[in-house]
Amino acid sequence: MSNSQATADTGLSCDDQSRLSSQEPSSLSSQEPSGLSSHEFIRYSRQIMLDQWGEAKQLKLGQAHVVIVGAGGLANIAASYLAGAGIGRLSVIDDDEVELSNLPRQIAFDLDSIENSKVYELANRLREQNDQIEIISFHQYLDPANIGQLVRDCDLVLDCTDNTVTRHLVNRHCVEQKLPLLSASVAGWHGQLLLVDPKQPQWGCYHCLFPQSSNAKEATSCQTLGVAGPMVGVLASFQASQALRYLIDAPSDLASKLVCINGESLAVQSFGRVRDSQCLVCATQNSKPKSKPEPENKP
Amino acid sequence: MNNNNPQNSVLVNQENWIELSEQLSKLEQLLIHLDCLNDGVAVAINNQVVTKDNWPTQVLNYNDKINIFGAIAGG
């Protein structure tokens, strides 16, 4: 057997076992209250061996709670990677049902899913993928009245929504509640990614970049511009990988950047961000508990 | 607007060189000139986003690389 071949007892190659030697759990035959079981250790071994990961960070992921707003294309893929990585609790919020036009990019769904609730379909798929974690689904439209109940007690919020109104609602709530927000969006062949981190408020929030106002030109969306399915996968994969890096405290400067990805030219551009001193959402947080109401902008 | 690189111009969205002048020396003037002055766009100069409160006073310099992009909301 070569070193690259898997050994029969653990499923790990000799190279892997050697590299993981410093990470091995104290007992491979029983679950330790403060450690990974042998099953978990093998299951997550390929990520545990990564720099900045290790068993301690894997245990941390198992205790983490991530709220995912939206159950469409981005969430299908991002949630799948987070479930696969062993995030202990995932909450998914969406009031939509699956439609035929979703299938090219929303890969957790199939023909049998049509007209069914997206969150239920996605939750079932995630449970099949990883039955060791908790999946909570909320078949509700997120609005100012329920966001306080649905988006809380979590370590990270993923914005996977498809409209500007909800994006601003989630951003405002996260800033006010000091919840880290990882926002991805996609339309056409383009996508954007940013992290709003309450630990680094100097870089501003989503509203600093794209204020919600009557003067704002309508944002591009999949409905208005169309969307290339693989670009949804690209953005969702970046979103999931950055979520994992955030949760294991790996170095990242995403909180100070807006990343723009162009699927036509393959260009990935990072633009430095800074808080808008006039921002109605985040610039007032330290001085005024209540910020000025913004104009209605229902879709 | 042209595709050359005259010395007194800025490059917009990696495509078009726009010549600066007395009437076209600030970022807000450029956005008005391009008919894209609204809150739905973000602007970066040399890869650094310029916040909206600074648009009226932000001076443009020769060879600045300016990116203007709109919000994407799809998911």
C-alpha cells in the first residue's frame, strides 16, 4: 500500500495519519465529553488537518449556530458546505416554494420539490447529508416584526436573500444586535461578498456602501438580470469558506473589503471599505440607540 | 470619452479614459457627467471605496482608476 492509499481501519492515508498525529483524540473507541468521537474525527479529518483548524476548532464548529436568511441558490450551496463541515446548528429562513425556474441553480431541489417549501426541502437534504447536527427551518417571510425572534443567539448570519429590502433589514438588525453578517449576492455573471463584523466597526456596514433611499437605483437581481447558475455556486462557495474561516478565527481581512467577482473576465477585485460617517445604520450605533427611519422601499 | 491614455485623464471601470477639466475635477462632477449619481452605486478610487459624504469634495487625480458599481441583490 502506498502512502497515498487509505488504510482499512480509519479511512485515512498514512500521510494523513502522520500529519494528524498531534490532533488525535484521546480515545478512538469511545466518545469523550470534551472531544470528538472517533467517527467525528474520521469524518472531519480532511479539514481538521488544515492549518488553523485542528480538533479544538472542529469542536467549536460543533457548538456554533449559523442563521441563513434565504433558502435559494446561495443558501442551497452555502448551507450544504456548513452542514458538511459540522456546524452544530443551522437555522434557515424563507417563505418561498420551489419553482421550476429555480432548478438550474438551486441544486438541493429536484422536480419532486416543486411547490414544496424551500426551507423544508433544504432542511431534509441537509439532514440526509449530516444527521449529527441540528437543522431548524422557518417557513416565514422575514420582516421587522419577526426578525428579532428569528435572527438571534447565533455566531454568524449569512445573507442569502434575493432582494434589497431584506438585505437592508438584515444588515440593520445585525448592526443593532452586534451579530456578524456575511453577505453574498449574485446576478448575471457577477457577484459581491462582504463581511460586517461588530468587532471591526470602523469598516462600516452594507448601508454605508449602498444606502437605502428613494434616490437609490434598483439593485440588479436574478429576476431583473437573469443569473448564471455556476456563478451562484462561486459566490456561495466563497461565502461558506469565509464563514468557516470566521468561525474558526482564521485570519481574514474580508471585514474591511468589498469583493467583486466577475464571471466573464474571471476578475476578482477587492475594494477597501470604510464606515460612512453619515451612515444612518452603523454610524449612529454608539451615540444614538434609535436611528432615523428610512423611506419605505417595498419590492 | 475615449480609449486612449491622455495625461490628464482618469480611467473608469477599466474601459474608458475621461479627460479632467475645471468643470470635471471632483468625483461628484464625474458621476453627474456619467449620469450615475444615485445612492444605488458605490465608487472606488484606486481600489478604495469613497463614502458618499465625500463625493462632492473628492478631488480626482490624473491616472486615477475609478470603479463604479451597483448593488447586486440576487441570491
